[in-house]
Amino acid sequence: MKLLEENYQINFSKINFLERKIKINSSKTLICGASKVGKSYLIFDFLSNFKSEEYLYIDLADLRNKNIIEELTFLEEFISKNSIKVLVLENFNFDCKIPNCENIILSSQKNITYNNFEKIDLYALDFEEYLLFDSKHQNITQSFNSFLKYGNLPLSINIEEHKKIPRLQEILKLNSKDETSYEILKILIENIDEKKSIFQLFNQLKARIKISKDRFYEECKELEERNNIFFIEKYNQEMSLKKIYTYNYAFLNAISFTKKFKQEFTNMVFLEIKKENNKIFYLENIDFYIKDENLAIVCIPFFNQTINSNLLKKVVKTALENKIEKIEIITVSNSENLSNSKIQINVISFYEWALS
């Protein structure tokens, strides 16, 4: 049980962490989320309630644990012998049987379920959490600019500015098995907030590198399962083109000098919605349709009623056709209520909307 003993010596008592809006409340919890969104720190927060000798923390993706599988058959015996109250299995992959233990915390990048475990779908920081984490900036405008430029990952806040983009590039590499996987991830990120079929993207990438259709489709499915990429359907049209989003919109800025402000801004809005609502669709001229709330959300970073009047007419027309009662137009900074006899229209700044 040498490796179990080595893992048992791991102590997180000296790690500093900031609390998230979400916490572990169940004795049997499964945390699912993409790379670097904060799964481990959520676990460290929970472990802070226990003495170091009361928990056993095993990261199955740790290179030092590459030969631990055989020893996992002795987990229950080891837990009983040491009176362990909490077992943590990070990057859980179903390679071992779950033993009896008072508290068991599992984590995975994949979107999985496990019998009798409460599931937490963890995303990166929303804007409210970002403001709580951000101690460097003096006002909300500076924080917003940093949030948009460098993204929503907790680790992006406190590293030096000149290291932020290289760190995002490193994370993309970590999320990729090989160079082909990396190219697939990049082309998906390049097309955030676009309506594209997997076949269109495959042909686009095939012009750059040698790749099979099966490999491309398989990788896209895996990226979706790992919450790296999200595909949004058009409402009531499952066969239509899907819109693409990623779990950190700043990845686009990390792989290209081409500025796509509207796409990044819309992806940022999408993630704020995603944390609250799993059923998100799009409609013609409407970025996000939340049917359960009978709400349409449209992202127009720099809204002007005169300049955007034609687009506004199209948005209202689509909303009325789908019996939508309310439209929210999300902007960078301006807010106002628009008069319309048929439908409620609110123009809301991102700050106000995200913090409400």
C-alpha cells in the first residue's frame, strides 16, 4: 500500500482559497467540469473542515499515481485502518470500486453521473464571483475589461499580465491529446458564436491538416462531454445548424490576433446563462431563447436604438412569432427601457444584468 500511504500524507491545510457561490453540501458528491474551472479548490474548501489525517486525497491523473490501480483494491481496508472520514478521487474514471466511507468526493472533466451521488456541474467564475476574486482592479469597468480580455478562469486573475495569454495557451495544450486534437479544439474556438455544422468544420480543417472524418467527429463529441465546447440547437429545429460556444471565451484571444468582440461578448453572456439554465436555444436574430422563462436574450455590445432599428424590428418579429413575452438586450454599458405596445424590451448593461 505504498502509494496509498504516499497520498495519505498529502496535506492541504496551507492552501489559500476563495469561496465560490457553490459549495459541497452532500456526503456523496460528484463534481463535473472542464479543466481549471476550480474543481480541486472546491474540494480543498470542503477538506478544510477536517484534520489532514481524516482524509485521503488521490488524483488519478497525477503521474505519480500511474501504478496505483492495483492498490485501489485495498482502499476500503486502508480507510478502515486509518479511520478516514473523507475519500477524494480526482479525475475519477470508474477504474475502481467505490468503497464504504463517511464522505466521498469524486471529480471528473467528463459529464458523467454516479448512483446516489449528488452532482455539481461546475463552471468557471461568473462575473459576480470574478469581482469577489479580483483584488487588483479599483472599479467595475477595469474588472470587466480584464474579465473580457483574459477570461473567467480563477487562475487568470492573480498571475502577471504578460503571462496570462501564454497560460491560456498552455491550458489549451493540456486539453489536447496530441497535435491533431489541438487543431480540432482551435477550429471550434475560432468559430464561437457561429452557426456551423460539424461537417463544415471538418472540411475547413481538412484543408489545413490530414485528418479523418471519424477522428474529427469523435473528438468533437469528447470535447462536448468534457464541457470544453457547447453546441446550441435552434429551437424546434434539431437538424438545423448549431451555434458553438466554449467554456472560456478568452481562448479565442489566446489563439488569434483577429478581434471578434461581438462573438467573445456573446460567449461571455452565454456562460452566465448556462450556469442557471441547461435548456438554451437560439432563434433567427435572437442569440438565446430560454423557453422556460419565455425570454429572448440578444447581445448587442454597443446598442443604439437608431442605428440598430432594423435589427430590433427583426428581433421583435421573431419574438412575437414565438409568443415570447420579454426581450433583454445585453450591452457593454448602457441601459434603458424601450417602449413597445406588444412586448417588453429592456436594454441592460452586462454589469447590471450579470449581478442581478
